[in-house]
Amino acid sequence: MLRLFGDVLTEVTIRTDGDEGLLSGYSGVEFTAPVHAGDFVEVTGRLVKAGRLRRVVELEARKVIEARYEQGHSTARVLDEPIVVCRAVGTTVVPVGKVRTRAS
């Protein structure tokens, strides 16, 4: 999950500043449900704070398709409602010369 969250943080920083930035850390990481090989997960991020160099993003991962290996090696089902499997807050830092977002 954290690798996927890192990809979303990178995308947010590219969209806001045109640079990948540098992940400085995660806080409030909560694993709320299991994820297994073959499950499909959607990850979203929302920019909640843009300081001079720092970007803070709320992240959430939801399982949308669940592997059903007990019913066959390629069996899966679409979930009626996505299941939140992980939440976190990620912080990334933009190099001084790349900053385009106004601080808030």
C-alpha cells in the first residue's frame, strides 16, 4: 500500500509543481482490511496543505475487486461497495527551484 501511496504522492507533486518531489514520510497509517494477491485496489490522494516547499496529501486505498482463489485460480468478484483497506497522510518536499504552488 505504501508503494502505491508513494506513486500517488509523486503524481500530486508533478501536477502541482512539475517535479516528482521527495517523499519525507507518512503519518497516521491505518491498515483497515486485508489485501491479497489478485485483489484490485484503487488509491486516491487529496492535497490538503501546500506550504512553501512541503505538500501534505491525505491518501486512501480501497479494494474494488476481490480474488476468489478458493473457487478457481482465476476467479474474482467485483465488490458491491469498495472496502477501505488503508489510510495515511503523506508529506513530500519540492526542491526550491521547482516550486509552483502558492503556500496556504
